[in-house]
Amino acid sequence: MNSYTFRQRCRPRGDFRIREIVEFLQLMEVTFQRMSLYDSDGEPVELTSKEIRRFMEEAVDKRFPSLGASVEFFTISPLKRDNNTVRIEICTGTHGGEPFIDSCDLSIGGPWKVPDLSYFEQSIKILRPFEAFLAEDENEYQLDAHGILQTTRFKKPEIIRAFHYLDAEMARSIGGIEYCLEAPAWRVERFCDGVLIQLVPVLFDSTNSRHLQVQKDVMRYFKL
Amino acid sequence: MIQTDDQRRWWFATHPEYSWRRRGITSRKHGERKHAPGTYLEYADQDQDEADRNAALDEEFRKAIELDKKGIEADPHTFLDLFPYRRLVTAPISFFQALLRSQAQHTILNAVKKAGDSGGPGKWVEVARSRIGIEHQSKMSGNPIEERDGKRYIKEYLRYGVYFDDYVNGKLYEYKGSYGKLINKFRLFYDWVRGVKTLPDQAKRQAAAARGIPVIWKVGKDQVKAFRKAVGNVPGIEIVP
């Protein structure tokens, strides 16, 4: 059994990206077929610029405003403690001088909750991250992605995930877009001024040795 | 009754058969046989051992008589026989071994460390904390909990406005208590858990305040995966079991 997380990492630019985040959240309502999203108190969230801005401004730590705001939303009221819940974590408003980034993460859980990957492609088009990927959590842990992040620090990808988007600058860190297009993955194509890599045609499974072998080959190709 | 050291020496000189070091005493327990029973060699060996032992006793007895005639001399085994090994050697070693293995080890070592701590790049301050997690923090850091006015206080390490649970050997520590009830079968936080976002928030604040000093989060052995996922986008934090 596996669980999945969809992460989108954006370069900090010091504002809350209200318009993009509202669009992203509206997309998530459609993606997970929900009438509304819920906040931490279990209250339905009105997806308007004004409401989202209020959330963000309340979440900013007054002592550390340069670190931006973190908010979380749920597809089912968290008070119900339903295992079909998908958690959406948004960190935004980080100032440029910090070593941190803005991010929009979906903690999806089991494979039965993973939506069609085309929704993720739409999300990338909205938020324009420098890196986005669907991570299989056990695979992340086994390859120590968090440990590698301590040294790479968003300069290049820690590992290559099953569904992995890199913008032009990130693609350059592992050889450039042209080099990426030759990677031995199931599908590699130009996407949103960057490159989209899909290792296997189905949902990645870290218990499948063939999937792991493809990942290993691709990472060796990129010298990761 | 033997009371003086001279009396003891005399007694061992004249009764060498009671000396631990006398020949013929082996480490075998009473009734233990050297060879497997059922072979004739056993009996031959037993006879030979008995003869050797008697000869040795005769020889030592003869020496003892000679010594007695010359006057009392210190038996070469006397000191070793009389030395209170258990009290002065074995017991203290056992005590320190037990101490080092015990839960007290961390507390005592930390108490010594704190007493001599020069302060490092921040300062120790007393902070009021809620009941949840403070005992684990105290156990891990060795800082005692003090109760005043119905509140619980503990010393934490303050650097650039951010609190850390501990500062040891040039590293800043955050001790995370048990989050076991919030962990699902994937060894991750349940997706309905509220407040997971506070973890990356805290991680960011600590990494920013550390300014290059390594920050270590010590979490439960089976919770490493959950915490690594939760602070997945924050560099500068090492999460270890």
C-alpha cells in the first residue's frame, strides 16, 4: 500500500499569489469533486480573493513576516476524521531573501484518491512552479529525498519522481531541456516552458521492481 | 576469634588449605566432573587428582610448619585473600555500569553539562509550557520542570527570538514527543490532522534563526517518515530517530 503527495514549489516573490491560489483551490474542488473546501475549524471556505487574503494575513507570523504564511484546507471537514480527506497545504508570501520557497502541496493518501494526472498539469499551468511532482511517500523515504534536499537546496531535483515537472532553469541543472528529452523514461515532453517526465504509464508503485528500475535508470542518466 | 591482621596472617600461614590460591582448587563446581562419565579414564583421573591434591596439601602443610617455627611471616596470598574485592572493586564497578545504563545517565550528564555551559550563540531562558510534551522535553534535555502559580516552566535555548529545546555540542535540538495516535498505516500523519502546517512553520523559523548552526529534530523511531514528509520543503532541518 502506498500513499502519494503532489508538491508544487514556486520561487518566492514576496506576495501571496492570491489570484493563482484561488484558481488552484477552485481546480481542487473540481479535481476531488467537492462542493467546497474546509478550513482547520471545519468551516466551508469561500473561494474569493478577499477571503483567501484574510486567511493569509492572519497566518503570517508577526515576528517573522518574511517567512510568509502557511494555511491548510481540507476536502472533507477535518472534524469528521475521514480517511478519504485530502489535505492542501499552502505556503506563500515568502520574501526573496530567505532560503525558503512558496509551495502548494496536496497530501492525497492512498492510490484510490489520486486523480487523473491532467488535473496536475492544469495546476502547473496556473501556479507556474519551478518544480512539481507526484511523489510516492515510501519512495521518497527510501531514497532519502529530504536528506538530499539539505545539500541541493532547490538548486536541482533531489530525485526524479514518477510524474515530474521541471522548469527551464531546473532542467538546466541536470543537463538542459534537450538532454532531458532524451531521458529513458516512458514519456518526456516539453511542457510550460520546461519539461515533464513520466517514468511509467501507470501510477508509480515502489513495490514494483520494474518501476524502481526505470527510476534508477533515469536518475543515473541525470547523474543524480 | 581472629581480630588483628597479625592473627589473620598467622592463621592463613598455618591453615593453607583455606587459602583461595592453594593448589588443587579448580573453578569446577562441586560435583562437576572433568570427563564425561562412563569411561575408565574418569576414575583413573580422579585417583590421580586426589593423589596430587594430597601431595600438595602435605607439601603446603610442611611449609607452614616451617614458617611457624621461624616465626610468623606474611603469607604471599594473604593480602589477596583479605582484600575486600566485592566492596572496593566489584561493587563500585557494577554501580557505575548500572548508572551509565540507567535513565539517569542522560539527566546527570546534562546536569553536569548545563552547569559548565558557557552559553553558546544564544541564551537559556525559562519558558512556561503546556503539560503536553514538556515531560518528554525534560527527559530528553535533562532540564528540570518547575511548577509555579499553576504553570510549568522549563529552560529552553533562545536564539534570535526562536526557542529550541536544547543546545549540545554546537547543535540545536528540538525534541518531538509521541505523535503515535496521529500516524496512519503508511507511517504518515492522517490527512485529516489539523495543524500539520505548524511543523514546516516551526522548521522555517528555527532554520532561519539557527543561521548556519545545525538543527536536529529528534522524533519517535516510527515517526521519521511522517515528520520528513511534513517538513518536506524546508531545508536546514535534520530529522533523526
